[in-house]
Amino acid sequence: MSKTEDDPYRWLEDSESDRVREWTDAHTQATEAYVDAFAGKDLLRARVEQLLRIGFAQSPAVRVGGDGSRRYFHTRREGDQVQPSLLVRVGHEGVDRSLIDVAALSVDGTDALDWWYPSRDGARLAWGRSQEGSEESTLFVRDVATNEDLTDTIPRTRHASVAWVSHDRFFYTRHPAPGTVPKGEENYYARVFEHVIGRDFSLDPCIFGEDRDKTDAPSVLTSPNGRWLVVRVHMGWERSEIHVRDLHAPSSEWIAVAAGRDALFEPIPKDDALYIFTNDGSPNYRLVRASWSALESWTDVIAESERVLTSVAVMPEGIVACALADAAAVLLAYDPDGKPLGEI
């Protein structure tokens, strides 16, 4: 496909060019002129401001520390806060404590908390910080007890995925340095690296993705016991792949669990098995399970049905799935083996 003839808006991607600045200014002026002439703008502004002051809290990520205590990490925005802050609570009945106050990151309030991943024991947090809405994250590691960042910093972690193995080791995705790829392609070529706390990121080994297409986007997960590393490769909107590796066997090779198929695969690693949420051969989606010792053998846990499954959560006590029925969402409960228990 021709970049210019078949994509007439390609030039708008260069946000720093004079042509784009002129185009943006002209449309801004046209919008402001229209809004200024709108008789109900003051009522509309007041109503929008009222609605924006309604706070929200994100569902927490829970980690269990070495002493058995539970730490609950979640974001919350209240009142006139422009961006939500990240809070941590020790124990279900504990008090929320600010872990990252986004408003304090910059004087003009344009720095952002792009993403965050607590370590397995909740003692540390990998988080991404960007400036002026760029989403060009730099990875930092924060000590949860002291609210201080360690010396570890990793640039070029835009939309990073992080999977902790222990409190001092994690896998993550990173983009290449300018000059190492063609100009304008710095946000492609995402690769998976391994980082050990205290090591300069430039020494981090690339462990997945060197031979992949530039548009492939890997993300990383680990099983709860830290043994299995799982990489899901996003390949556009209609295809993905799953590759796994046994971290207890350092010389082990990558195993392609799902590859080369025109379907989507979402891995859910557990200690005893790998669950896969997929539309492979099942347009309405299904949930399958494979033991780590026989990853080529899949067993249906929730078979495809007339309802379209949109998401699943696998827990020791059972499975909860969200499905669409007549364009409405319903929650369905199953036992650990996939036996239906009815709607919630």
C-alpha cells in the first residue's frame, strides 16, 4: 500500500511539522468560534464539571507479602484531581496510603502514571512515567515501604508489560533506541528483556522477539509460582500467539503453544496448568486448559455456546465468565472443572 496515495492522512502523524501545527491551529480556532457562539455553553460547562468531579476507584491488585499480609494496590481519583493517584493498603481493613501522587510528579501537572506492576510480594512496584502526554514511558522501581524509587531506570518502555519473578527480578518489554532502527519506527520492534535490580538496563539480555516482525507486540506473564514465563504476541486485531518457557530449566527452549493460526489466544497461567481463552475454531470463544507437561493437548473447560464469551477469570474456587446474551452482559459461574453453576 502506498503511504501517500492510499493513506492521505499519513502526514498528520508528524505532529511537529509546520503543516500539522497550522492544521491543528485552524481547527482549534474553528472549534472555539463555534463553542463561543453556543448559547448554552455555560450550562454545559457547569454540568460537565459536575460530572467530572465524580470520583472513581479501580479494582485492586492484591499481593501477599512474606509475612502473610495482603497489600491492595489501586488507583483513585476524587474531586478536582486531573489524574488518579496510586494507593496501597495493608490488610483489608487497613488505611489507604498514597504510593504515587501523580499531581506531585510535575509542576504543571503534565507528567503521567502510565502503568504499574507490583512485585509478587508487594514490596516493590515497577511503574511507567511520561511527560506532557507523550506516553513515552520511563520505567522506575519504587520501594513500597519507603515510597522512594530505586536507582533502576529503564527508558523507552512505552505501553510496557512487566512480569515479576521475585522481588529483585522481572521481565519487561522495551522499544529500541533511536538510531538502531529506521527513523520514525522507534515505537515498533518491541522486545522482551530480563532485568535484575541494580543492573544497568543496557546490560539486560533480550530473551524474546529478536526475529519477530516489527509490528508484533509481545506482553509477558508468569505463573503464580514463578516457574513459567508466558509471552503473548499481539499481531493486529485478529491474531495472536502464545509462547512459554520453563524458568526452572535455564537452558530450556521456547515452546510455541499457539502459533501460525488466524485466531486470538489469551493465556491465563496457573501453577498446575495453562488456561487459554480463544476463538480458535470457536467464533463465540471458549476456555481450554493444557497441563504444563502436555501443552499440545487442550481440553475444553467452557465449551463454545450460543452466547459470546467476552472474558473469564480463573480462580481456585471456580471460574467466572462474562458473556453477551441478546446484546446484554451476563455473569456466569462455573466450578473449577467448568461445570455450569448458573448466572450471578
